[in-house]
Amino acid sequence: MRKLIRSIIIIALIIPIVIVVMHGQEISGSLDRLTTTSNQAQQQEDRPTTPVEKPKQEEPVKKEPKPEKVEKPSKPEVSKPKVIVIDPGHQRYADFRLEKVGKGSDEWKPMMQGSTYGIVTGQAEHQLTLDVANKLKKQLIQKGYKVKLTRTENVIAMSTKQRADFAHKNKADLYIQLHADGRSNAQANGMYIVVPSEDNKYTKKIHKESRELANTVINTAKDSKQDVYKKGIVTSANLPALNWSKMPTVLIELGYLNNPKDDRRLATSKYQNKLVENISSGIENYIKK
Ligand SMILES: [Zn+2]
């Protein structure tokens, strides 16, 4: 009996061990299978797959040639365009009311002197200056500047001081005044420029730049060899047209209306254009300096 019980106990102990061992073999077998499957998968991956249709070789894209840098039209090298006010000298009727010749002055002169007239053609200075001013304006605008005229008609009443004030109000960088001489030496001819003298007490701040502007315009005319320049520069210590200006200013005498040669050529569009070409280039050269 005892033997029987012992045998049963031994069997009872052995059975679970056998089960565990067998089970272990099963697990190990499964692992083997798993490894095999994984190897097969690997092999499958290595196998060349069904050839995928190759994408058609694309035509090589022609690269557009880079556009060459386009040179910008020559413009003054400033962010804001320079403002130029042009005063076509005089008006249809002289104005004999008086105004001071400069700030704080005790001296008075007519608000607007009368025009001079061509000795041969009879052309009026105020019409000539207006015609040339319009042409000059067009040229300077083409060069990239902002341009305003003090007047656009002849029948108007605008004093010397009011014209300078117009330039101030428009924040002009340069104030260009156009005239034609009819009272000086009738033997003389050609353009000349009047600027404030060094001892002009009203123009201490602008005489140097005004002189520089005049120099550049005259030199430009000289270089062009177009026979528009003769006399050069004249200075004035007390000319109201210059005295009232707060910005660099020049008074350009386009020629002599009392000289037959000048009078005749000043009446032609061709000569006016020549003058305008020289003056506008001179102004441009001054600004670009
Ligand atoms: Zn004049």
C-alpha cells in the first residue's frame, strides 16, 4: 500500500515536469517556425518585384536664360525727385505798386518790371520766357525731376516776392528764373546768368550754391559748343528776384532782345530748343555732382 502511494506521488510529480518539458519544445518549435517565416519574408523582399513601369524619361527642362540686368534709365540718385520751380520772367503788364527789395529792407521797387521787346521781331520778353519755360519744364520732367512754373499765362499779377514765395511753398530745391536782356549793350549776344554776389546781404546762405549752379550751366553750354554762350556769369548784390530766394537760384538771361541776331534766333523754335537742351543738361549736371 505504501509503495502504491509513493508511486502515485512520484507520478504526480513527474507528470507536470513532462508537461512543462513538452510545452517548452512546442514553444521552441513555434519560434523556429517564426524565424523561418521571417526568413521567407526577407527572401521575398530580396526577390525582384514585378517590374514597375519605368517613368518615361522626362525631356530635360530647358532653363530659360537669365535676363541680363537692365540698366535703369538715368535718374537723379535720390529717393525723392528734386523739385525745380521755373519762373518765366515778367507778365503782360508791369505792376508799379511797390514792394521791398529784400527781407527787412528799407528800399522799395515795383512789384513787377515791364518786359523788353525784340528790336527786329517785336517779340515780348514775357512770351519768350513762357515758351522757353514750358519747353524746359518738359525736358526736366523727362530727366526725372518734379517741375512747376510760377505762371502759365501772361495776363496775371504776380510780384517778384510772390514768385519766390511760390518756390518756397512748393519746397523747391532749385529756383530757375528766365529773362531776356533788352537794356544792356546791344552789341552783345548769347546767354548769360545772374547770381547773388558774395556780399549780397540777403543771400548769404545761397550765394555759393547758386554760383555753383550757374558755373555748371555755363560750362555745360561751353562744352556743347552750340554757340549759345558768350558772356558767362554776372553777380548782383541787390536784385529783388535773387534777394527773396531761400534756395539756390539763378536768373538766366536767354539773350539780348536789343541785338538783331539774338532777337531773330530767340524767335525760332530751333534756337529755343538748343537753349533748353543746354540749360536742362547743366541743371542735371549740377544735381548729379
Ligand atoms: Zn527781364
